[in-house]
Amino acid sequence: MNNSINNLSPLDGRYSQKVSEITQLFSEKALIHKRFIIEIEWLLFVLNESFYKTIKISKKDIIKIIKFKNNFDDSYAKKIKNIESKTNHDVKAVEYFINDFFNKNKLKKFIPYVHLGLTSEDVNSLSYALMISEAKDITINSIKLLNKEIKSLSLKYKRISFLARTHGQPASPSTIGKEMLVFHKRLERQIDQLTHIKPMAKWGGATGNYHTIYIANRKRDPIKLATKFIKKFKVEHNVITTQIEPHDWIAETCHALIRVNNIINDLNNDFWLYISNDIFILKANKYEIGSSTMPHKVNPIDFENSEGNIGLANSMLNFFAVKLPISRLQRDLSDSTALRNIGVAFGYSLVAYKSTIKGLQKVAPNNKKIKEELNNNWVVLSEAVQTIMRLENIDNAYEKLKELTRGKNLNQEKYLRFIETLNISTKNKEYLMKLKPENYIGIASDLK
């Protein structure tokens, strides 16, 4: 756990435990590590594919280089950062670090082939493809955990009817379970869309025309070579690019996450209102304090926390989605500093999901209030009554119910008295006589 109280971002301070997986993926060390792995793998690929005038590599040297790759740790990262402080170029610093190691470990003959045929953006695009793809997997798992909680509650409360509200006013009753099911199904669809977004990387050199890979191996198709290499990382090769991969797939990922976050925020807002209206009660923790001056307070802080963090996440995700696909001519550097912050948006999203889960685990239906609300709103049965009147060919059914109910109090007694006056079939009359707000729920409890 990071105990520092001097961090600029709460993701590195108070929320550090909640986002440790994301931190590990998007830290400076993580980016250096990805570049380092890619450079080593490309070197081995170049040698194994026998690029023009490359020398043969022995199994002994392969083992030595792979061991070097697998031993990456903080000391490697620090040395690379030290080189970068002098070169002012992050990817070149990785190349020089590898060269230095090769010089000192009888691997000098392979130095000419380190970073052969590449531009730094080849390495960066694949590095970010891997990091964002891994972060997406972690994020999807977190969304699935939240959606599992939502589904569990939808099943648990599937038969608890309550007064629905449209425009904030009493409307045809529903069940708590069905309303939870709405969010579950919405998230299920977005999870599927997010899952199917494929990470992409480019490997076409300085302006995307494969100049140097073609020169290095003129007997082979450079596109097929690049695709073969990138495929090793389970990333799709974007064949036609400028110097940079255009980041459209990253924009798609951001937009998908925005939709997920909006759905979760919709749920946050609904539960905040349910709690405010006493439809749900919050379980009190004797150690928690809701207000510094009002001892009685038990606040929906987890839903509010989630809402705030979703706001931060979505503002960043929207910026990335709009900014990253736009680059001047064959490239400019403005995408670089933006990309370095993309992990922050994933981090705030993750905090939000965990807060919503925590909030859902602290609420319970207030059955007394729910029944009271239903019993005080017999007017909602006017929909059912006028529907049957229409089926029985009674003129002006809607208008008659409007006159009876709009802006007026309708209790059980007045409702039953009105039903008695209707000239309808015995079967329909018996149905309406038995109808109550609590059982007027359509097929809500059967929806799956």
C-alpha cells in the first residue's frame, strides 16, 4: 500500500489499493518494460528470419538474450531513465541500454540489429496496444463483478413490487428486480461490445511505408513480416498508417467505456433517489460517521463517490476519443503526452465500479415504505381499468378515468365503488376487483 500523503493524484494516494493493477500496467516502469520486451523480441525475430546480412545466432546466445529480457526489474528501468535524461528520447534510451548490455556480455556482434528497420512509434504503438488491452481485460472483469452483483439483486428482489415513477410522478408499478435487470442487460451488451474491440499496432516505419524493413529484407514482403511479428503479441496489424497508428481503436475503447460508465451512473442516480425516497434503506455501520454535526445521518456516499469518479473518467475518456485520432500530417507529438495519461481514466473508472458494488452491498428494500406507497396510489390502476373499458367498447374510457383520477386522491374504497358501476363482463369485473397496486406488475417478475 502507498502510504504517502504527498501524492498529487488520489489514484496514487487514497485510492491506490483500489487501482494497484492499473498502476502496474500504466506506470513509467511498465511502459519501459513493454518497449524493452518488444525491442528484444524484434531483435530475435530479425535474426531468426535471416534479414539481409544478419549473422547466425547460436542457441547459447538466444538463451543469454532471453535471460536478459526476463530479468527486467527496477534497476533496468532506472538505468534506462538515466540514459533518457541525457538523450531526451525514451525509445532510443531502451536501445542504448540493450547495446550497453550487449557490449559488456559478449553480444556486441548483435548490436547493429537492435531496433533495425524501426521508428520509435512502431515500438510505442505496440507497447500501448498491449497496455490498453491488458487494462481493458482488468476493467471488463471489474464491470462483470459489478454486473454479477446487479443480477444477484435482480433475482433476489424479482417479486418485490413497488411504485414506479415517470417524470417523478406515480406510474404503473414494477418490481425492484426488474428495474435492476434493466441495468444488468444494458451492461451485458456493452461488455460484449467492449470485449470485441481489437487492439491494433503499426509496424511500418517513419511514415508508414515500410522503407527500412523493405531495405533490410528485399526478398520478403515487408507487410507479411510485420504482421507475423505483431501477431506474436495477439495484436492486430494496422497495415496502412502514417508514422503513427491512428488510434481509432483506442477511441472506440474510450467511447465503449463512456457508455458503460453512463449506465453505471444512471444506476447510481436511481439508487440515490430510491434511498432519498426511503424505498431503500442504508445499513448502518456503527463505526462510520455520516455528518460531523448530525449524528443520525447515514449517507449514500458510495453512489456519490462513484458518480464523481465516473465524471472524472468520462471527461478524460471523451478527451482521448476526440484528441487521439487527430494528428497533423504524418504525425505530431501531441498524442504522446495524452497517451501517457490514459491509465488515469481506467483508474477512475475502476474506483467508480468498486464504489457502486460497495453501495449495492449496503442497501436493502424498505418493505414498509414500499407497501405504504403502493397503498396510497390506487390511481395507478386507472391504466388497467381504461384498457379493459376500451376492450369492452365503452366510449371515452380514457377521458372517464382522467376525470376520476387526475389530480385527485383515489383510495381502495373509491376504486372498488367505481368498478361496481362499470357495465362490463363478469370475468373482467372480477379481475379488476381483485387488482391492487402491488399485484399490477404485468410480467415484471417473469422477465429474464
